[in-house]
Amino acid sequence: MSSTLKIAIGSILVGLVVLGIKTLAWRLTGSVALMSDALESIVNVATAVAALVAIRVAQRPADQGHPYGHHKAEFFSAVLEGVLIISAALLILREAWFAFQEPRQIQQAGAGMAINAVAGVLNAAWCAVLIRQGRRLRSPALVADGRHLLSDVISSAGVLLGVGLAAATGWAILDPVLAMLVGINILWSGWKVMAASLSGLMDEAVPARTLTTIREIISDCGTGALEAHDLRTRHAGAVTFIDFHLVVDGQTTVADAHVICDRIETSLKAKLPDAQITIHVEPEHKAKHSGVLVV
């Protein structure tokens, strides 16, 4: 089992534990704000399951029907997570509106807050793991899951503060107002997750820093060639697709041109292990005198 799959399974287990803890805090206090926090944890579990399924699909090898692999499955998972997050936010706003019309005093606020704080600490720790490992493994599904958990941690902290104020002041109206703020924050989080994933589905180019690295490697390792132009990149999950035209002297043999291409590919894969590289070799009269000059 890959590291990515292990982390995805861990997310489901952590989500179930946190859901149980937050549900206990809500039942103990009757707070609509704590209920909104628990509702978001249901979404956490659902998105963790979606991420696990997407990662399993993304890791399937390329086949006749999908010659470029299944890597974009993780982007679909992240979009689904965004939809679920937004749905949860709307449900929270609905419940908060009903509670706003009939505010209720919070029961056993101290115990409920302490229990909810435990769930918040657990979420914060796992959030750090997801974002760090998701970036290391280049998994959009894990990063999206981690970013959603980060918003959950922030909203949980706000919930604890608000519940404490409502209990201390006796202003029951603070509880549903806080739940509304949590719902709005979750709504914004869901949109950001969806926007980032849609960029990947639209074949967004690699970040500027990565593109600079690719250009430098081509320039440094393309000795024997004249230039490289029409460089294009895109990423899908952990895989980076790179293609460009490499101009060589017209007298260069096929074997020598192949050696140059192999040298460039080896260096690119040393920096980007999951890269899939396509190089189109052209004679010098095809040079555009632009793009990447070989030194």
C-alpha cells in the first residue's frame, strides 16, 4: 500500500474519532454552534472517503482507454470535496437561522468546550500531516483535504470562543450568530477548494518556479543542441507533463540526437521523478531563435 493511500485511510479514522467527540460536545450543551462544528465533521469523513477512492483510481496504471493514466481522478475528488463542503455550509446556515429565531441557553458549557477542544487539537495535528505529506507526495486530494481541515480548525477555535462568551454573558443570541459565521467561513473554504481543483482540470501549467527549473535543466543538459522552443507543461496529480521541440544541427545523427534527449530526460526526472516527457527533434532551419537557448 502506498504512503498516499495509508494517509487517506488515516483521514477516515481521524474523521470518525473527531466526529464522535464533537457530537458528544453538541449533545451535552445543545449549542447550535457546536452542532455546526459536528456537521462539518460529517463532511470531513465523506471527503476523506472520496479522497481515498480518487487516490486508488489515480494510481491505476495507464491502459488502452486511458493512455495518459488516471491521475486527474484526484482533481475530481477535490471538486467533490468542495461541493460537499458548500452543502454542509448551507445546512449549517439553515440550522443557525432557525436557532436565531428561538435562541436557547447553552447547558454545561465548560465540559462541552473542553471536549470540543480535544477534537480541535486532533484536527490541527492531522491537518499539518495532510498538507505536508500531500505536498511531498504531490497529491491534490490530500492537500485539499488538509486545507478543508485547516478551515475546520479555525472555525472550531472561533466556536469555542463564541460559546464561552455566550455562556459567560448569558446572551443566547451569540450562539446562532456564531454558527452563521462558521457557515459563511466554510462556504468560502469550499469555494477555494473547488477553484484550485478546477485549475488542475483545465490543464494549468506548472508553477513559475518549477518552470524556471525545467528551462534551466534543458539549457544546461542540452549540450549538442541549438535551442528548445514551444515548451509546454501541465500537471495532473503527482505527474508533470513536459513537451517541447529540440533543435539540433542538420548533420546530427539520430543516435546523437537520442543521446541528447536521454540526457535531458534523465536530468528532468532527477528533479521531477514522476515527469512524463515528450521531445520533438527538429533540424536547425526550424529554429525560432526563441524559447530556451542551449549553453
